[in-house]
Amino acid sequence: MTVVGGLDLHRRQITFDVLDTDTGQLRRGRVAPAQRDSLRDWLTQFADQHVELAVEGCTGWRFVVEECRAADVQVHLAEPAQTASARGRKKRAKTDRLDARWLRELLEDGRVPESWIPPTHVLEIRAKARLYRSLMDERTGWLRRIHAVQFHHGAARENRLSSTADRERLLGCEALSASGRQSIAVAMRVIDSLDAEADRLRQELITFAGRQPGCRALQQEYGIGKLLSAVIWCELGDARRFHSSDDAVRDSGLDISIYSSDGKRSPGRLTRQGPPLLRWALYEAARCAARPSSPDHAYYEKVAARLGKKRATLSVARKLARRCYHRLRALGDQALAETDG
């Protein structure tokens, strides 16, 4: 007996559309609340049956995949953008039931746009890397608040906040009002708190990258240090799932998309459809090509003279994505090996 179905995830419930291909029995409904215990109880009805379920790779997919695997249910993770585009132009209202049915139909036809499901240890490092980046983004936001307060009061912009003298000089600026000083003082305390949390995460990522084979292989590329290697490793994942290095570039969202129709051609733009953190890491590593000691310096200068520094950096980033793909692919199973500690 074979059962196929689709699961549409929401924070309050999981909508299911399940079909028994032998009897033709179709079941629809909801699992609420959308938690492990509820899903685990629902999956018990499929004991001793061959079950395949499809779920979109949106927030919440991790616990669904883990519970399905624990219940010996084969689960397919669908790429959200490709799943939506496969439906075509919307002809009716979008509902949870229709989304679940669409996933089930794709699974029946063998057309689910599969996404890679990372091992648990990769997911853990990915979560740490994304948290680190979120903290740094928030730090940047608070730093911009300080600059906004300075500008609002007509004070000279002070970019350095590392030393006590720098901070005292900023807070002692005569152009600032009492509320302005208070705003800046609060921002400084928040930045200090964010720095402390980010430093701990950075050290954990660096320590991991120092002993993981895939990360160590990536560090052989100029511009990729321990921190960036951990980010690229967890976001790029298993390079063997790509057919070529072009697919790795496409997965990072660094490839160029051009629309052309009847002689009309739009300017090229980055697709930005891959993990934002992967693009950030590759771009940061590619910025090192501006250094004379970089092996890509001559290429960078040539492209920069013709198209500008930013586009030259993007070109080097695409080269790095291809090299990372080849290095990880050459390692085989060792590329994603789980380390001790």
C-alpha cells in the first residue's frame, strides 16, 4: 500500500492532502497545533505503510522532516519558488487546501522540485552562522542610529567607537542635547551587548572551521578565512548535488538574469535567489582580490577598469563559488564529515 500526500505549513496548523493510491481514498484536514507532538500522533496512522509526503522548504520544515524520518516516512522537501512557478499563473484564490493538494499532485507526477535536506550537524552550524550575521546586521542598525542622531543635532560624525576616549568625545559634543546623549549612550550599550554575543558565535564558528575537512579545504582559496569558510560550507552544502559549477553559482544567486523578447533586452541583474548569507560570504572573500597579492588581482583590475569595482568583485565571487564547488566535490563524503566536539 502506497500513500502520497502534501503538507502545507503554517504557524498554527499543518494542512494535509493525503491519497491512498491503492484504494483511491482521499483524506484532507488539519493537524493542530503545528508542533512535534501533534504531528507525531498524526503520523502513527501510517504505521506499516509506504508513505511519501511533500512539504515546502519554508519556516518549520525542519521539525516536519525530522518527525517524518523518525516515523519511517519518506519526505520530499520542495523548493518554494520553483513549486510556485510550476503552478503557472494564478487563476483562483490561494488557500492552504489548494497548496497541500498541489504538493500532492506534484509528488504523484514525480515533479517535485527537490531541495537538499542537510544533515543535522550542518543545520546546526548554519543556524549559528545566520544568527551571527543577524547580530552584525543589528549592530550596523544601531550604529546608523548614532549617526542619525549626530546629523539631526548638527554634530560632526564620529565613526570610531572602539575606545573609551572616542566615546567620551562623542558624548561630550556640545551640539548634542540631553536626549541626544541619552540615545547615543543607549545605542552604545546595545552595541556592546551585541558584540559580546557575536564574538562568542564567531569563536565557535572559527573553532569548528579549524577542524572540519571541508572548511579547511575552502580555506586554501585566497580571501576565505576560517569564519567565511564555515559560512560557505554550511550554506553551499553537498556540492555533489550540483551537475556543474554553474549550478553552484546559480544556487548562490550570483548568476545574471536577462529578459529578452522580440529585440528588447533588459539589463542584467543578479537573481538573488540563493541564500543571502552565501552571497555575503563569497562577496566578502572576493573583495580581497583588490589586494596586489591576490592571484585574481590582474583579473579584478581588468574587469574593474571596464565595469567598475563592484561588478569586478561580483565576477571574482562567481569564480570563488566555482572553486569552492570543485574543492568540496573532490573531497567526497569527507566534505560534510561530522567532527567531534
